[in-house]
Amino acid sequence: MASSRREHLVDTALELFSREGYHATGIDRILAEAGVAKMTLYNHFKSKDELILAALRRRDERFRNWFMRAVEGRAKTPRARLLAIFDVLQEWFDSKEFNGCTFINASAEFGRPDDPIHGACAEHQQLVQGYLGELAAAAGATDPEALAGQLMLLMEGAIVMRHTAGRRDAAIKARGAAEILVERALD
Amino acid sequence: MASSRREHLVDTALELFSREGYHATGIDRILAEAGVAKMTLYNHFKSKDELILAALRRRDERFRNWFMRAVEGRAKTPRARLLAIFDVLQEWFDSKEFNGCTFINASAEFGRPDDPIHGACAEHQQLVQGYLGELAAAAGATDPEALAGQLMLLMEGAIVMRHTAGRRDAAIKARGAAEILVERALD
DNA sequence: CCAAATATATACAGACTTGTATGTATCGAA
DNA sequence: TTCGATACATACAAGTCTGTATATATTTGG
């Protein structure tokens, strides 16, 4: 398969970047873990930054896919889905491979707003908030974007409180706040 | 002065770590910027990690001091102070030297929960939330810790939305959500 | 004023970084 | 089965990293 190695390389890189960080993970480590030669990497990507970007794109695609399916599988009405968000988040937090948000972490290491890597992180957040906006609109919110923005604040806040502060119940607490905000927004 | 160089070293390190990141900032860069010899650093700190810890301690002290004073200078009643939090946050976001939260960023690079650096970040969050709890109690909340937890979620969420997603009005939006939560918690 | 503590500059060790160069082997399709 | 693309291993360049060693200079306290 032509691009099978490329895929495997991106997967391995994503895994290591998420666990160990971006600067802390060297190219050689990724290659050893993936069992791929260095020239194969530089044949597919022109630099480490390009590999990071590919890993972030994959993470974005996978995460949003998983997230949307999980939310929609867990609750049927649009309103219930606005709250199910936080049950799904909590499930993520409880999983063994939780290492914080890939994008929050990446934008911490690549802090300049004009860095393409930082831009990819902003784009991801935009897409997630867009999804929340769709849910809010389906639930009949008068100002779907405003509600989505509020829920987004709670989501990101929960991720930080789980990862940085180690609060295991961060998403449950966020759900409590979301219930109040959703109730207020839907009347 | 005995510890004047140490202080200057920590200040310079904090500045560079905040702007450029922790792994991305080399010891030599800090020394050059501070105008200090390498042996002076290793006389005061036994490793780079120790210097990072010292920088985080200084940042925690300075930030909480500034934050509490700013909140209390901006509003007089406990209830108003619970909302003034977000005005102060917005002021921070608008400042030129905003590079995200030092502690969120550090815990992104030092992701293992048992890492002392990660621990220092968790401690900082705990102290900030403690302050919010005091404000909530003074405002007469029936469950001050619960309200503090909710406001903390909005605070951290706002920081992420400002830094990672580039939302310049993140704190203003968070204030809107906080108004609803505070109103609900104080009756 | 002298002695002890502290800071200095320079050099270095040893490991690590990204990216390139080179020659060999493997694999898929014509 | 032969040709071309792709992947391989190895070596290397040129620079970075943290931390140590050494010898000289400066500052500070008694």
C-alpha cells in the first residue's frame, strides 16, 4: 500500500506528541516506534512541523467524529444532547489515554498566533463550537451562537480542570453549570 | 546583594518561558538575556527543572497578588466582585504580554501528573479556586465551593478560548454566563 | 584591609536535535 | 521478468541541549 506507511507514521507521531509533548518528542523516537526509516518521513513530509500538522489534522478528524457520534448516541433530543456533551467529556476524562486536549497542548508549545500549528488548533476549536451551535439551534435556542459559546467555555474549562488541576469530576461539575445555562437559553 | 542575581535570573527565565515555552527555551538563552554566568545558575539551582519551579512559584505569587488586588479595587460588594473577576481577566487578555496561562502551558509540556512541575500548576489552580470560594462565601452563596468551581470553569475556559482560539472577547462572554450562575447561586 | 564568598569567562563532555547523503533492498506493475 | 518507485540502514553535518570543570575576577563582611 502506497500511503500505509504514511498513515502509520502519523498515528505513531500523534500518539507520542499527545503523551510526551511536541518539542520533547524527537523525530528519531517516532521513527523507532513506527519502525520506519528517516528518509521515508522526509519523503512524505518536508519537516517535523509538517508532520505535527498532519497529526493534528488526524486528531481533529478522529476526535470530532468520535465526539459527535457519542453525543448523538447518548441522547436523542437536541436539548438532552446539549447536556450529554458533558457525559461524553467525562467518559473521555476517565479513559486511560487522557492527556489533556491535544490542541490546547499544542497551542501552549506553539504560542505565536501566526504559527500554522497554532492556527490548526484555533480551527479545531472553531469546528467544535460550530457543532455546539448546530445542537443549540436544533434545540431552539434564541441565540444559538451565544449558548454554544457558553458551553464551549465550560467544555474547555473542564478539560483544563481535569488535566492541569487533576479534577476527576470536572465534566460532571461542568454539566451542572450547563444545565442552568441551557435552561435559561431555552425559553 | 546576595540574591539579587537569583531574582533577576528567575524573572528573566519566567519571561522567556512564558513567551517561548519551556523546552523551547534553552539555558544559554536565559543566561545571555539575564547577563549571568552559567555557574551562577547552577550555584543557585541544581537543574533547569528547579529553575522552572522557581519561575512558576514567582508567577503564582505575582499573578494572584495582582488578580486579587485588581478584583477588589474594581468592585466593593462581594457579589460584584464575583463578576469583576471577568473584567480583570479581560484586562489581562487585552494586555500586550498575554501568552496564555503560564500554568496551563507548563502542564501541557510536563503532562505527567506526578511531575513536580505539573504539581505546581495544580497547586496554583487550587489557590485561585480557593480565592473564588472566599468571594462566594462572602457573597452568601449556600454552596460557595460549588459556585467557585463553576466560575473556575468559566475562567479557565475563557483563558483557553482567548489563547488557543484567539477569541478576544472571551472574558466578556464568560462574564455573561457567570451572571446567570451567580444569580442562581445567590438566592 | 584582608579573607572568604560569590560571579565571571571559557572550555568542554556527552548526548541530543533536525535534516541530508548514500548505497542497498524490496515490491508492484508493465 | 525487468524497470521504476519506494523503503531500507547507516552515516553524517551542523547545530543544540544540559551540566561540569577550571581558573580568574569581583564583591562583601569582619
